[in-house]
Amino acid sequence: MASMKTTALALAATTAATCLVTAGVAHAYTTAAPATTQAVALPPGYQIVTLPNATVPNFQRRTLLCPGTKHVLGGGAEAQGNGAILVGSFPTGDGRGWIALGRQIGYNDVGISVYAICAD
């Protein structure tokens, strides 16, 4: 019987691999299934959109909208700077984009980058 640590590590690795495949970042295979090469089917109009790093006041939201009539499938963000903390990363209420905000300990502003996975 596998130890709890081994089971937890296997579950974490499987979850990470599933997330990468879902995002179209990498092809991953588990040992439970035969190793076969399968193309990842992307949704129509699939596009990764970025809002490059910009320095904004602490806790100020940065919003990235999908182009045209596309909707967000997922997203993320990065807080940059000494002691930078990403406080929030979530979709817009209408499902058309991604919002991020952060703060930087000991400073009045923080660098924030935002990423959105969009599709028709």
C-alpha cells in the first residue's frame, strides 16, 4: 500500500499535469493510462491575452478583457516587486475578462501582470 505522502505527491502531480493540458501549455501523461499521443482539442477562437506588467497603487484592480465577443475560460496574474503579494485573481462578473490586484509590503504600489485564456 502506498504511503500517504506518495499518494499526495502522485495526486498533486496528476492535478498539475491536468491543469497544464487543459491550458494548452503542455502534453502530460499519467502512468495509469497507456502512453499514447493525442492532440489537445482547443475551443474555437482560443487565444491567450496578456496585460503586461504595470505599477499601480496597492489594491488597485487591473482588468484585462477578451477581444471582440470572446469569453474568458480562465486566467491568472502575477504580483512583482520586493514583498509583492497577489491579493486577488478572478474573472469579471460578465465573464468577458480577468481581474487582478495586489500589494507590496513597505511600498505604496505594486507591479501587476494579468493573463486571460479566451475563446469564442
